[in-house]
Amino acid sequence: MATLVCVHGGLDRGGSFARLARRFEHMDVVAYDRRGYQGSRGAGPATLIEHIDDLIALASSEAARRPVIVFGHSFGGVVSFGAALRDPSLFAQLINFEAPLPWVLAHDHRRIAPGSNPSDEAERFFKRIVSVETWERLSVAERESRRLDGPALVADLAVLSQPAPFQVTDIEVPSVYAFGDWARAPYYRQLTDILCRANPLFQAVELRNAGHGAHLSHPDQLASLIEQTWMERCASA
């Protein structure tokens, strides 16, 4: 048995992995709100180093009992990579979905203007990444909750505009980089080609008919991917 630790992305929360968690019978699943988000809002916003510290602490408590697999979604994948680079001994496998790595391959990341209102940025981000229609369907309380996560989101996005915090191709942990075959698939195919050529421990997987929120829309595919790659990892060990 292994422990699957789920690390959420920007403007998300640990609860979004509930659908994915229900698909596992032979793994313990741990999901948490990163500093600055939802239940951990009072502890943030946090730096990337602090997010890495938190994942290291969580993995350390789990690794003493069983192997730890990390599933990082979006910015959660950046945290996952950073933690594995700091202490690869804690992690048996990384599986990240569309982790933004502009330092490896540049992309059209939207930079936030200085002095922008974090709450407004959160609303704009949600409408751009999810949809305007979904935002309109949220209750007033749900919209306000997302807007309150604005400072944490701004801190996450700022990391992507700074120099590379680490060399992800130096990863010493078997890593799966997954992405959906939506509009940005050509970018991710090029990115994973770079990663896989630079480091034989990387594997690229493209999910059919999946967009950025695959953990919500395609939990069965993701669960199968995680279980299959873990079984392959165990067989090759």
C-alpha cells in the first residue's frame, strides 16, 4: 500500500480531489489546503519555499509508514517538483498534471500588474481558467470565498514570473507528466519532449478529451493512470 498526497493548484483547494480519492481502494489519499487557501487561509499567502516545506513535512510523516506518491495539479506540480528536488528520499513517485514550467519552455503566462486587487484577480483567473458561466452559477458565498483566496493566487502566479527556482530536469524521482488533449496540448507535447529527452526518469502521458480540470472531470482516467504507473514502478523496482 502507498499514500497518495494530492497538492492543489492556484485558486483551488484540497476538497477538489474528493472525486479522485473515491476511486482508490488500495491507497490512502491525503489532500490539504495549501497555505493561503480555504481552510489554511489564515496561514498565508506563502512563498514557494514555504509550500515546499509543508509538503516535505507531510511526506516525512507518511514515508515512515509506506511509500509516498504525490499527485500535483497545476501549481501543485511546481511544489511537488521542488519538494522532490530537496529530498528525493521521501518520494516514491511524482505524477503531475499540467504543472506550469515556463523556465523550461516559455509560454504566454499572464502577468499581474503591480497594485492590482487580489480579489479581482481571483475572479478574473476563475473566469479565464474555468469559465464565466461557472462563476455565474456560484453562490454569493462561494464567489466571496474564491475572492478571499486572491492573495494566495497572486503569490503563486508571481513565482511563475521570476527566475527558475530550480532545475526540474535534475529530478531523481520517477516522474509522470500528464496533460489533456485540449487547446494547449501542442505546448505540453513540446514541454514533455524536452523533459523526457533531458531526464530518463520522466514519462509523458496525454489524457484524451481532458482539460485542465481533469481531477474534477476525468477522475476515472486519472485514478487509472496513477494506479497503473505505480504498479509499473513496483514491478520494475
